Amino acid sequence: ALHGLDPRARVGFRASKDTGIYAGLDWSRLASQIDVLAVPDDGLVEEKVRSYRPADSYSALIVDERVYKDAAYARWAPWHAALHSYSGVWLPQAYGTAQHAVEAVALSPDGTPTEAFVACAEEAAILKSGVGAVLSRAVRDHCGIAVYSSPTSRYVNYIEPSFGAGSHDAEQAVVHALTELGYQFDFVNEDTFQRGDLIRYRLLILPMVRALSEQEADAIRQFGDQGGSILADLAPGQFDEHGVPRNAPALDALFGVRHARSVEAVSVAETRVEIPSGKAPRVVQLGAVTTDGAVEAIGATPWGAVEGAPVCLVVEQETASRVLLNVALGRRLRGDLAAEAFRAVLAALLSRVGIAPIAALDEAEFAGEAIRYRYGASELFAVLRDPEAGRGVRTVEVRLGEKHSYDMLQGVVVARARKVRAKLEKGGVALYASLPYEVTGMRVFAAETVPAGRRLAVHVELDTRDASPGEHIAHIEFGPEYGTPLPHYARNIVCPEGKGDAYIPLALSETPGNYVVTARDVLTGTFTSVSIQVLPPPLP
């Protein structure tokens, strides 16, 4: 209705926590249709909104009171939002009142900000100095992995809970496992199938997708026939889109199995999986799990079995695989043994289909995530450590793409262009850019004099070696020659092919004197400056 009155109007709201099916939140429909959305800092919800929202929409992550009292969390929050394609963070109430006391505040009674809030503001300032502009224009890589979230299955798993895990639990398990293994992914929905966009992915994961329409099932089969790999847990397509049970799950033939009788949930205390690996298989324990006891292998190879039911059934092709875990993901898969087993199976599948992780973690205790983007001709690599990780510094080995790599936060060249080891404290971040060319210099052009109250035109150009430059962003600052830059004049200039133009509107009251325009390339840290003389404003 509002767009009918003003097509340029931004419409949205602040979402409450997704408490279950009664909240009625279909994130795929919601995020794809509105312009402004603030969502709770929930790992599953934020990934869905990131995947479904339009590129030009405004979204923010709602953070909690820790941003005012926990310095690690405060440093981490702005980066977590920016690296997941969110435009900002939504802060809690900054201070209490006589009528409403709050647990933590940004400002003390005398107006002094807390140490944690200062840390948050400092990281936000770094993002605003050009890094955030680059991330907002970059395209996040998905590693060729798609996770299908089925709204109908969410209701079916709630109404028919015989496997002891719902869609939320299963999706959460998949997200955690992929993140811990160093992979990125996108959530997809039925619209992705209808548009034919599944072709952009190499692996489709179906977490507790027990309800499928015939059209959805056909799209998944077609994806498999075209060489895509598929991973499912239990009885995919057991019900149709209306929640009506089928005689047999719709994707049985795709996974090389059959059901001699109706799907049957069976809980077992202990089982194991033998993953083929070199000369001897890797044996991992699953612990207590729930399986479908009615599954029989007719073309798939089981990697394990429990009480007569096969576990982890695999159909291998030349460049793709199909895996039916036959194990419920989620609530019963949160123990150490089961979580390790699922990660091991997932890692083996990804390795077999040739999908490599973004970062190699130097030790199992590292808690964080690695993210890769494509920006113009460059690749960006980010590593962010969790704020609740253990004490001390942890190291992550990041594989960079091109022969010219730069540390974006330090503004220096990476000595070993294709590989770097980032050392991170709790909530710490590292960000690198890899380019197919070397940036050898930067030039900035502006008039030697400009009267106060007028616009100062600025032009920047990058000099490169080995290839012509792609798109860059230059951060422009303006200030007195021997003083600090004036923040209200700061600009980020988009530079297609390494060239860009902007202007700085000088205040009529600007003090005449000598000033400096500084231009810095955000990707590489290359910078230059030019002197400007501000003249008194012209007489009326």
C-alpha cells in the first residue's frame, strides 16, 4: 500500500525473536518483500534473511546488552553484521531512566561511555572509513552449497515429531557444521527451484525436509540428474505439500533406497559410521540417534547400520554424490560424538565433490567463521573469531586467491601472496584482498584553491601493473594541513576501472587557510594527498 503511494518509500519493521511455528514468520517471503528489517542476533534467522533479502534493502542485526559491557562482543558485533551483509547493528536502550532501569548502559551518569561501547564505536568507524562500503558492494561466495528451508516441513515436523527433531534443530545443525568446517552457503526456497537458480550450486542439503510438492521433488531430481550432489537426513518427501503422507517418500529412488513399509522412527543407543578414507576407513561413533527403520538399500552403499537399518547411504557418481544419512539431525545430534560424526560425513562428501573450505583452522579449538567475497576483479577473505571463544590468540590459515594480496585493515602487502596466517583474539577480525594486478600508486586531482561555501571537485586514479584495475573504493578525507581530518567531509568514492569522481561541499563558515585532501584505496591501503588553499567566501 505504501509503495503504491510512494514507490521510493522504505517499508519494514523490527522483528521479534522467532519462537516457533506460532510466530508465523516465513523468512523467505518476509525478507524478500520488505525494504527495512531488523532481526534478532540468531544465527539461523540472520543467515536466512541474508540469503533471501534484496541486495538494495536495509537490514540490521539486533544486539543485546553485552555490547555495553563485554569488549570482545562489542568489537565483534559490527563486523559480524557487516560480514553477513547487514547494514548496521540495532543497539539496546543506551541508558536508564527514573521509570525504566536497564541492566547495562552505554553511558555512565556523567556521560562517559563504557569501555565496551567505545570498542564498538571504534570498529564501526573502521567500517565507515570505506571497508563497509566495499563489503556492501561485494558478492558473498556460497561455495556452491545450498540449504533448502521448507516452511511446510517446519509444520509437519512439529505436528508429527516421531524423529525427535524439528526443522529448526536440523537447519541449526547444518549451519553449525558448515561454519565450523570453514564453508559458506545460501539458504534457498521454492522460488529458487521455480527460477531454475539451483544450477548455481553444486550441493543441495535437505535438513528434515519431510514435506515436498511434486514440483519441488521434480526440481531436486533434475538437479541430481544435472550432476548436483544432494545430502538429506530422514525420509525426504515423506509428505506432500499439504502434509498428506505418501505411500513412500518421494526421493527414495534418487537416494538408491526403498521402503518396504511405512516410515518408522527407531531410537538406538549406539551406532557408528565407517567413512572410506585411503587404506583404512575412518570410524566415527554416532552415539544415541533416531533412524528410519523401514529404509532398505537397493542401489546405495551403506557406511554403517544399526539394528538392521542402514545408516549413511551413499550413491557415488563420477563428479557427484547423493547421501541419505538416515539419522535425525538436531536436538539429539548435539552431543560430542554425533556432532563429530556429522561433521566428518559432511567433510567427506564436500571433499569428494571437490568443494574446498575457505580457511584451514590450525586447531580444533578455534571458534569462528571464514567468509569469501567477489568484488570487481578482486577476491576478499575475512576471518572473524567468536567473542565467546577461549582465551588467548588463535591462528587461522587463510588461502588467498591471486598473486597480489593485501591486508585491508593494516594497509600493507601480504608477504606470501597466496597464503597467510591470521592471529586473532576473542572477537577479532582479519580481512584480505587478492587482486590479479599490483597497485603501484594512486593520484588525486583537485583545484589548488576553493572559496569557502563552494564545492571542491576531487578526481582519483589508481596506477597498476600486470592488468588494468577493476572496481575500487577510495576513502577521501579533508582537513587542516597540520590538524586532524574533519569527519563531516569524509567520502567514499566508487572507482570503476580504478577511476572515480566526487565533490566535497565546503561550509560557508570554513576557516580560510591551508588544507589537505587525502585519498586512500580501501583494498590495498595505497594513499596519496594534495594540498588545497581555502579562500574566504566571495562577497555577496
